[in-house]
Amino acid sequence: MAGSDRAGLFEPALHAEQLFIPAIVRYEVGRYTLTYRGEDGHEMAVCVLSKFEQMPVDDIIADAAAKIACQHKLAMADALVYASSLSVEGDLWTQDRHFEALPGVRFFPKA
């Protein structure tokens, strides 16, 4: 999001006391940056993400995500992201409409 007109919406999250990066988010950012920003953009994104606490997908997250997916009709990746956020009692900051009405979500609609 660096350089986009939406980057400012997420700037406060970068200054949070703790910022957790679920493994699935690292994958999604990596895939996006490789596709649209090339290898240099990917390396920059991975460098930034590496500054924050990484969250692996473990059995607890996977089990919670399965229940969340069924309850909220979320796809696998979205359920894993949401389960990760709930596991640390954090706020999920997103522009993804799938999360809009869920508790613990800071939703920013796309213009």
C-alpha cells in the first residue's frame, strides 16, 4: 500500500505497541508484491513485515479457523487471518468486505 492514497488509513497500525503478522498475510502480501511490484517490491514488503511479530498457523489457529469459516461463511485464508487476530485479542485492520460486520475488525471500505 506504500505510495497509495489509502496508505494513510493504515499508518496508525504501524505504530501500535504490538503488530502481529499472520503467516497467511505474509503469503498474500508476498504473492501480490511479486505479481504487481516485482522482486524489488517483494523484498521491500518482506523486509517491512519482518519487523513485526510473525504468527505461524498452528493447530489452535487452524481449528479455530475451521469453526470461524463455517460460522461466518469465510474462505480459508480469511478464516485463518481472523482466527489469528482473535487469538491475540487484536484488531484486524482491513479493506476486505468479508470482515465488515465482524467484531474486532476495523473496516475501511474501498472507494
